[in-house]
Amino acid sequence: MAFVAPIVTGFSSSLAGASVCRARSVARPRSQASGIVMKASPSMPFMETPESLTDESIIGNVGFDPLNLSGVFSLKWMQEAEIKHCRVAMLGTLGYVFPEIFRFPGVKEMNPMQAHDFFVQTGGMSQILLWVSFLEVFGVVALAETMNGDRAPGDFGFRPLGL
């Protein structure tokens, strides 16, 4: 069995006076010596659940935060960023695949790499940067509303189908 460094796991107190090469000694609760009982993470039973992830109302929360980023950044900000990055990735995938399936009349046939180079040379990428920057202004306003608790992360109220 391998030794997991205390600096990575944050379990230096659980390793005191125990054999560090045995799995059961690493799985002991961190604070047996101090009398404080910490909740073990459901996703990583050998680590404790970070205090910022004890909220049971968060969808999909299984206490997975090995770097303790939720203790450094606001959880609402991280949820907003994750939703934004997922949406951008989905649009990027659609933008990469769609031209391979459908061709606009009068547009010469190019693969995605040739199209990228063409738009860099003709200034199309500058237009994309301009419009994305314009949309980010609204994103900052929405993020401020999220941090104040006025709206849920990722909810822009855009419901074209009324669902």
C-alpha cells in the first residue's frame, strides 16, 4: 500500500502515532485525539467533508473538494462559472460539428482548421471577441445578482419555450 502525503490529504493529525502504511490508520477520523468528530466525505471516505460543502440542498453534492477550493472561493461564484463553461463548451461543440453537416449556399467548403485560419486573417475573430466582451458585461451584472442572492446561479430568465 502506498503512503499518501499529509500535505495532500490534510490528515497529519490522523497519522500521529500510527503506522502510515496501513489503510485503516489513514481512514481514522482526523480528530480522535482532540474529541472533535468530523464528517467523512461520501465521495472520498479517507477525507473529511469541507465545511463549505455541508449544505445538503446543493444538487449533486457528495463532499468532493480535495483541494478545498470551496473554502477559498464563493460556492455561488464557482457554480456560476461551471454553468457558464459548460454552456460555452456545448456551443463550441455545436459550432464545430454544424458546418460539417450543413453548408450555407455560396460558402466555400472548409474544414474547421481552415475556417479558423480564414477568420483570423479576415478579422472575424475580432468580431467574436467584441461580441463575447459585450455579453460578459451582462455576465458581470448577473454575477453580482447571484452573489447578492437575487437569482440562482446560471439563471438568466431566458425561457423561449416557456418551460
